[in-house]
Amino acid sequence: CLAIGLELLGIGPLNTKIIFIMSLGLFMLFIYYRYASKTSEPIFPLKLFWIRTFRLGFWGNLITRLGISAIPLLVPLLIQLAYKKDAVVSGWIVAPMAFTAILGKSSVIKILNKLGYRTTLRINTFMNGIMIMCLAIPQEDSSIYWFLPITAILGYFNSIQYTSMNTISIADLRDHQNSSGNTLLSVNQQLSIGFGIAFGLLVLQFFDHQNMGHAHNLHSAFRYTFISLGLLTLFSGVLFKKLHQRDGDNLKSIHHNEEA
């Protein structure tokens, strides 16, 4: 209900239907909170949030993806609507994100072993925010191929971000918490992707309306949207300052085994 409400808000003005749907979502969350507080074995125990690394990883995942998740949608939209290119061209512009994500996956273990989770996530979140804001640099008369190196670098840092956030979240879970913890993280990731897309469209709609009547308003709306999402991503890095430098050290043996 919350995701649907955000999506409806992104394509139209706030109305009674949207308020009702989002209120229903919040009410159901409250009902589950009351239920989980009284039940001995809920599907998603609230005690999971007593674990500091899980709590920081969970909320870090949610807030960081609000800025990151909309990019694979917004960039093709920009290419098609503002630069008047077809869908094939816009798809190839974001294709480097997938290729460089593979490089990120192959190097993330070495980076984590050298820097630790706290430093890695703080630096990497900062770089993600900067690269998202760099998407606002190309002018309307610039070549669309300027987006290729930006999306390529962004894909690399995204891959490191996702892997780091997901693994630190489960670093301190006990055996009996692994099932519920991993499931809740999976649900959180899927919801945060939906929230991110809806939030990105909502921000784009806001700036599009603000620039109504001005020349090149659509391209300007996209640029302001990228800057806003980049700033949100930078802000989300504050959460990872609460990690301890030695958090995740218990995973290093797993990392070494994977390398071997």
C-alpha cells in the first residue's frame, strides 16, 4: 500500500484515495508491530532490530536505495524524452552499469578485507552520491555518450554498495535468526527498489512543475532530480558512521574461503 501510494503520488496530485491507501499501509505496519510484540515466534521478530549491524544495514539499504534505485529508470527516460532518442539507444546508455557491476562483485571482498565495512560503506556511499549528481552535468546540447562513463562508474560503486550493505546486515545474526533475518532483508530490498523508483518519479514531477513555462524545463527537471537523489544518497552515508571499525571482522574468514 505504501509503494502504491507513492507511485500514485508520482503521477498525480495528492487526493483522498492516495491518503487512504498510504494510511492503510501504515495501519497494517502498526498492527504487525503490535502482533510481533506479543507473539513468541513471529515471522519477523522485532528483536532483529536490537542487533546494531542488522539495524544499520536494514535502514541503510532502504534509504540508500531511495536515491540509487531510480537511476536505471530515470536515465533512459531522460535520453528518450529530453534527447529524443529511441529505446534501444537509451538502453545501451545504461548497459555499462551491468558490466561494471561484475567488476565490483569481483573486487568487493579485497576492498572489505583491506578497509573494513565502516570505511568502505562511508566512502562508497559518498562516491555513489557524487556520481548520481554527475548525471546532471551534461547539457541539453551535449552528446548523450557523456553518460556512458558516468553510468559505468556508478554501476561499479553500486555493486560494492549492495554487497557490503547486505553482508554487514547478517554479520551478527545467530543461527536461529538467519532465516527470518535474510527473508526480511530480501523483502526490504524489493520494497526499497519500488520506493526508490516511485520517489524518483515524484521528485521529477515536482521539478517539472516548478519549471513549467521555462525553456528546456524537462531537461532541467531531470538535472535537479539527479542532484536531489545524489544529495539524499550522500546523507544516507551518515548511518554508516555508526558502524564500528571492527564490525564485520567475523566475516573475513568467509571472505578468505571464497577467495580460495
